[in-house]
Amino acid sequence: MAHRYPDFINISHDDLRELVDKLHFGQKVERAKRLLAWAFNEYGDNAVVANSLGKDSMVVWDLAVKVNPNAKGFIVTTAYKPAETIVFMNEIAAEYPNLSIYRSDKDVGDLYRSNPDQCCQVLKVEPVRRAVEELDVECWITGLRCTEGRTRTDFREIEERDKGLIKLNPVLLFTEREVWQYLALNKVKINPLYALGYRSLGCAPCTAIAGGDNERAGRWLNTSKCGGECGIHTQPLKKLGVLSDEATPVGH
């Protein structure tokens, strides 16, 4: 099925950095809303928000339900999540019944030490694949930002890396400061771990408080995966999907 993409999304990778600096906070918020409105109009209930319960995901979820009060989403959780995250997850899920929880309770022991990639494959990638299949997702909506870390600079606002699955990144252009600005201005609930100094959240054994410019520096610390990705953004999520090295351009 051919889809008509918003005219204002016909941009190259080089333009992203320019837009991050050029657009002010209000413009980025309106742009995100327009992207979400397009997705819900184009895909209906098959446009689904992936909510990691992190600060960026909470911005996207708040924007999504403002644009579409009936928006659907899913959360993936594991037996290794911090207790604070589990409590927060249950609070958010109780408030928003349209958020489905996909649990991975597999006991992987110390696999996160010896093979963190495989650990994430079992605990995160496989449950996300299940959510995409069971919820019949055609467009999954994420909280990715291009200024968040070294591994997130080549994404686009709308892309099709995974054949047959459109990916929407409505807050791609937001800076960390603008994320916190949105959360504060809109009184959005956040994970209490942020108050302790964390900047990026994951499973307890692989998440630490870290300084420096890289927000994700505290993820998988002291491993080859440090500051990297769990795999949901770098592997195919559809059964027959083939993840391309480059995002398929849109708007052309």
C-alpha cells in the first residue's frame, strides 16, 4: 500500500542537525503533533506507541494521547527492571488501559555479563517482536532522539528500515533540555530514578549513573556495548522483515 508522507518531512540526514538547532521548542512540539496526527490518520489503530517509560517515551506518549485520546501503546518489561521502574510502570498502565504490557520473565542468569547482546535479544527484542505481531502494528512510534548518543545520529523522523513496518520518531529533533522542558510544562509523570541522577534507563544490572555529554554512557557500562543499543532499533521486528543498512528515504 502506497502512503503519502507529509511534505515537510522531505529532508536528508544532513538537514537533521540543522533543524535541531534552527527550530525552537514550540516549533518542535507542533512538528511532533503533526507527525503523530499523520500517523494516526494514515494507520489508525495500527499506529502504536512503544513506551519504554523513559523520559523521551513519556513525552511521546503524552503528545500521542493529546493528538489521539484513543492511542494504543505497549511496554516491554523484564524481571531485571529496577523496582522503581516496575512501580512506575504499574501506575502508568493503570492510568492508561490502552497501554499493553509485554513481560519477559526469562531467567538469563549472568548473561548480561558474558553476552549483553544476546541478553537484550531474549529480554527485549523478542517481546517487542511479539507486541508488533499481536497488536498488528504497521507504524510503530518511538522516542528516539538524534542528539541522544553516538548510535542515534542516522535515524529519520519517518523511515522504513524494517520492510513492511513504518517507524515514526516524532521527537527526533528534541534536545535533552527540551525533553525536560516539555515534561515540566505539561506536568508529565516521570520515573523517580531520574531524581537520583540517571539520564537513560534500562535493566538494573546494565544501567548506571554516568556523567559527560553522552546521555547513554551509563548503559551497559564496562562492556563492548557501552552506550549502544538493545537491538530493537537495529534488528528487524517483522517475521519476514529485512533490516536495511540505511533507512528507506520517505517523502520522495
